[in-house]
Amino acid sequence: MRARAVLVALLISCGAPVAAQQDGAALYVTHCAQCHDGGDAQSRVPGRGAMQAMAFDHVLATLTSGSMAAMAKDRSDEERRAIAAFVIGKAATGGGTADTQGRCTQQVSSFPEPLDGPHWNGWGVDAGNSRFQPAEMAGLTAAEVPRLRLKWAYAFPGASVSFAPPTIVGGLLFIGGTDRKVHALDARSGCTLWTFATDAAVRAAISFAPLAGTDQFAIYFGDLRANAYAVNALTGALIWKTRVEEHAAARITGAPVLHSGVLYVPVSSLEEAAGSQANYECCTFRGSVVALEAATGKEVWQAYTIPEIPHPTSKNARGTQLFGPSGAAVWSAPTIDARRNAIYVATSNSYSNPPAATADAVLAFDLATGKLLWKQQATPKDAFVVACYSADKTNCPDDHGPDHDFGQSPILVALRDGRRVLVIAQKSGVVHALDPDDGGKILWQTRIGKGGPLGGSEWGSAANGDRIYVANSDVRFMRDGTRRLDSTQGGGLFGLDLATGKIEMEVPPVACGDRPQCSPALSAAVSLIPGVVFSGGVSGVLRAYATADGKLLWEFDTVQDFRAVNGVPARGGAIDGPGPVIAGGMLYTNSGYGQWSGVAGNVLLAFEVGKE
């Protein structure tokens, strides 16, 4: 009762109608607080403080048709609105100005720059997901990096997270947002060409390709309701939309990838959160890859990461039926190996017992049929849901695992001697090198961090023919019952020799000092050009280091207010999720990630080389 009274008082102080406050507070305490207010700060579920920076419409959409729909399915429309109002501390407000300001003065009928010119297409810039941009495409040299200057900022209305990376092709920029829209901008100026409304937020990178059998060019992407889309790249007109997975908790967080007229879509979920409720029959989701005809959206095949269909296992302490095996979601973009006619994916942990042998693993599927070719598991018996860090651990699996799944894509790269390696870093803090030409045989394993639910290496690494560059998170929180970041723990950037796994370059963590809401953790994906590796931190600072010796070449503090080209209030914050995108002499980075107590923000920043 005391907790409810405190919550009501907090909301009343924000000025929303008292009746709605009381209803929303009661509903929140009953149905939401267990995950969002309780438990360990390492939980993947954002605290209410982070959600207060979100827009009402975004929170409501999350409850009605987004990632929280499965948890809120028994709530009425009025109750969902009350919860949303309580979460953000105010009722609905008018729409933003993003669609009316910052429009390009002329609409394009063709691409302003050559399609074979500088570009960054999709998550990893190439089929191997290397995140290495060659010199001719980068248009940016190591000598020029210290002269990078901010050119423009673009803001997403009502957002507390900027989590979708841009794709740059033909002088255009395509990016998704939490505002349930995909935005097409002029890559040089940031003015808006068109926007396309989606059913849910788009967090994955966007892939660009000609539309087979036509003279059109399309962009392909997925949303957080597990819908895959093809949209005309020049006009923003819908070509097709396909729901790739019917499970209520399913979502698309990794970028779909194209190969030979087929779109390969990775499927993840938030059943780890839904499954934490004691009355939830945990768990029935299985990760998968869905192959679609790129021209039509018609399904070619669906390959589940767990071959066995979940079945009833036991009942929890409250008598709720439990199911398994489950989990092994695919959070990241698949990697294409045309030589072996294979597609590689990395999987998450299991959600329930029995733990799956294909969870926390790298899997190889046949491109044409979806047949499983081989598997290499990194962490066995890792069954885990958010309840394992909550006050009510009813649905936490017995002997639960450490939540050491893979959050990034495997990188396929050729060494200087012609040998190939499939390399990937894990939340355990270990970097793994596998042999793609010998059934995924382990070549070497090197530890670079302590690991943890939000530790080790999170979103993405980068590699060329010599090294893989890996950022270490190991973010930690104060042990005082709050979700405050520990400003003294985490971080570090590493360059490992691809042939041996030996650490050849290391950048120590950069301390936060007295900076509030700060951590030295490096959770965001890193990006690479010849001689330079870029890494953004939870501190909100983007830095560039020389690959030869780790010398700092440039840094920019994104935690500040910006004047956005689209007239939306803009604020930078923590950098997490996607890494920088470099193409045609410009660098683009997201800023703002309020999920794990970092500074909320809502901007995409574009940099170019300034004059001497």
C-alpha cells in the first residue's frame, strides 16, 4: 500500500488528472512494477525513470501493438491509456512537427548520387557483417578524422532512445525510429524526403536493393511486431508487408539481409519479459530465420533455431503450466556465406527448461532450404528470464544460467593467407573464432571482459583481414537498491589478431569523473575504416582511435542540446546499440539511450571534415 501511495503522489506532482493518475498507478503496481521497478538493475527491462522521457503515443503503442502487447493483452483500452499516462507522468499531447518542418524543397525523382558510389548498406556494410568500410567508400582518412565537425542533427519526436542505424545509398539516408516511422532523408543536408508509417517501431538496420523484375529500388526492414516490409526507396510507397511470426512476443531486432533475390529475416522476442509473470505459461517462443521472396514477400522457408516444438513440462509454484524448450532468439543480422551456400546466425539464451542445445550458439543453415548444417554452442544450460533478477522469481528456471547470449552478428572474414574465420564476441566477455569451412570448429577463444547480462561485448564488433575490434561493456550499477550507473566500472576497447586471438591493441576504460548518469562501458557497436576504429560510450562520448597503437584521434561529447533540421527538440545522450556509419566523407551516429539508466536522447548526428 505504501508503494502505491508513493507512486500516486509522484504522478499527481506531474500534473495529470487525479483519477487517471490513481487508476494508472494501481494498474502499474499490479501489472508492471515487478519488472520495471523491482529486481536487479542488470535486468534488461528499463526502469520507470527511463520511460518518463518517452512520448505518450510511443508507450501506448508499445502496450497495444508493440513489445509489451503480450503482457497487456488482458487490459482494456482505457487501462492501457491510464498506464501510459502514469508511466510518462502526463497525458497525451499533440503531435510533433517532424512531418511538417525540415522538408526538402524539391522531391527527388532519381537518386542524387550514383548507386555504386559511397554507401553503407544494412547493418554490417557487407555480406560478412565486417563493419569495415574500405577507403574508397569511407571517403575519410585517418589524417582527416581529427577535423570532423558536426554538420546537422535530426531528432525523433518524443523518443528517449535513438536505436536504429542509418543506411546510406545513392545520396539518400534511410532510418527507422521509435515514432513508428521510417524516414528518408537527404544524406548531405538531413532534409526529409518522405516518411512511411509502420505498425511498430523499427529498430533494425535497413537493407537496399533493386526490386527484381521491375525498374524500382526497394528498402527492406522489420518492425517490433515481427512485420517485414518492402518499400519503394524513392517514393515511400508500400510494395509488400509480411508477418513472419505469429507469436505474440515476436519482434524483428536484427537487420534482414538480401541475397540472390531472397530476403532473410531474423526473429527475436521479448518473451523473456512476458515469461516473468507468475501466471504466464512460460515459454513457447522459438527463434527463427524466415526466407522471403524479395519481390513479393512470399515465404520460402522458416528455420527454427530450436527444432523441437515447445511442450508442457511442469507447473510452477502457483500451478501455472510451463513449457519448453524455448528461446534461442536471433537478435542480430544474419551473415551470408555464398561460397558454402550458408547463412550464419547467433542465438540468445533459452527461456525455460529444458535448455536448448542451440541457445547461446552460432548456427549455420542452408541458404536454399533452411536445413541446419552445424551448430557451435558457447554457453550450455543458459535458461533465463527477467524474473531471475526480480523480486518474484516464480518463473525463473531452476539452476538458471548467466544470460550470456549473443547480441551481435557473426563476422565472416578472410585472413591475409586466404584462410577464412567466423568470429564473434559474446556477452560472457569471450571472443570466439570458428572455422566456417570445418563445421564451425573452434579455432581460438579469448576473454576480454568479465561478462554479465549487460556485460561483455553487446551489439557489434568490426574486423578487417588482420584484426577484430571488440568493445567491452561490463556495465555495472550501484549496489544500493537503485538503478544508478556505477561510474567506475566497465569499458575498454580491444584489437585481437584474427589468426591467433592474441590481444594486440588495447584502450583502457575512460573514467567518468563526477559526470551524472555515466558509465565507462562501451556497449554500442564499433565501426572501422583503414587506420581508425570508432567507439561510442554509455557516457555519450564518441571517440576515434588509431588502430596501430590505440592513440586517441578525435572525440565528441553528444550529451547536449542540438538544433535539429526537422524542428524537433533535440538532445543527445548515452550511445548504445548501433555504431557509427561512415560513407562519402561523412560520419553518422545515433545518440540517446535511456534504457539502462543512461542519459535519454533522440538524435541522429551527421559529421563532415571541416576546413583547415
